[in-house]
Amino acid sequence: EFVLTQSPGTLSLSPGERATLSCRASPGVSSSYIAWYQQKPGQAPRLLISGASTRATGIPDRFTGSGAGTDFTLTISRLEPEDFALYYCQHAATFGGGTKVEIK
Amino acid sequence: QVQVVQSGAEVKKPGASVKVSCTASGYRFTGYHVHWVRQAPGQGLEWMGRNNPQNGGTDYAQKFQGRVTMTADTSNNTAYMELSRLRSDDTAVYYCARGDKYYWMDVWGQGTTVTVSS
């Protein structure tokens, strides 16, 4: 059974801090199928990263995707107030459970 | 402007069917898949399936096999998702999204709330 696990469930940080979100795939997968989304309350998800590391159109460069095989990471270098939201990773037809980035 | 616009909210009784539409504009409709994703209240995202408007091909999540039908009408750039035999746990926001062969979804609809209640 394929499983996509995101951690932590919640990340409490202050504006300006660095956020590191993890997405683990079991078994390992092709990076081509890995994407990251941001979702704010009452809104549709927004594509941030595709192919594990390519920023989508209009996404600021403080968002960086990396990883291969089983371990993938979304890093937000310096949190802006608008970055506090839910983040989902995706591999093909499977979404992770999400990580909430909240203001500390 | 590239966008997809969905039909309005629905309230259905258990056992009924619902059909949600998704109208695309600003891009070549037949050049991309249309994916359907749902989100139950307070829950995460759940992929339901996708449709290829170019050839009508579909790919459904096993959970929805036999209950969901995804179609597309290229004459009006509109995709449809019909879910039958509704249950209360089908209450959710249903999203359509433009996607490519790797399942990335880069343009999302505003969501359609489907409420199943007796």
C-alpha cells in the first residue's frame, strides 16, 4: 500500500523564521509526480511546487522544494504573514495529510 | 485569463445523484486533463479521478469506482462529475482542477459545496 506521510502535523513559528515541511513516501517514488500546495481557509488549494522542485508561476522564491526517492521537503525561507496556511504534498493520485503552519 | 468556474452549491438527499460542472476558459481545453478532488469538512484533500477531454479517457480512484462518472463536452469547454448513490459522508467541497500527465493541478475552480442530508 502506498502511503504519503507529512510531518509535523502543526508547525508553530514566527514571521521571519524558516519553515521546513516534510513529506515521506513509502515506497519511494519518482520526483516527477511530487507537488506541493498551499491552502487557506475557504479557498481552493494553490500549486506551489511541481516535479518536487519547480516553482509554479508567480510563486515567490522563498518557497523551495527538494528531495528524491522517499523524502521530500518544502522549505519557506522567511515566513511572511500570508504564508500561515495549510500545506499538502501530493504524489499522483495521493495527497498527504497536510501540515498546518501557524503563528507562534 | 486562465480559469475554471464551477457550478453552484447543491443539497441532495441520501441515495440521490449530483452532477457538478466545471467550465474552462483562457486555454486549450483539450490540452489538459480535468481532475476532481474533494474535501470533507475539516478534512484533507481526496483525489477522485480525472478525465481527458481530448479522448474522453477516465481514471477513477478505486474508492469511487462504480459511483462516479467524469465526462467532458468540448463544444462548450465544460467538464462534469456525477456522483451517484450519495451518502452523508459525501458531504464535501468538490473541486475541479486543470492538470497534466503528472497529476499536478495548476488551475483550480472555486469549489462546489455538496450537502447530503435527509
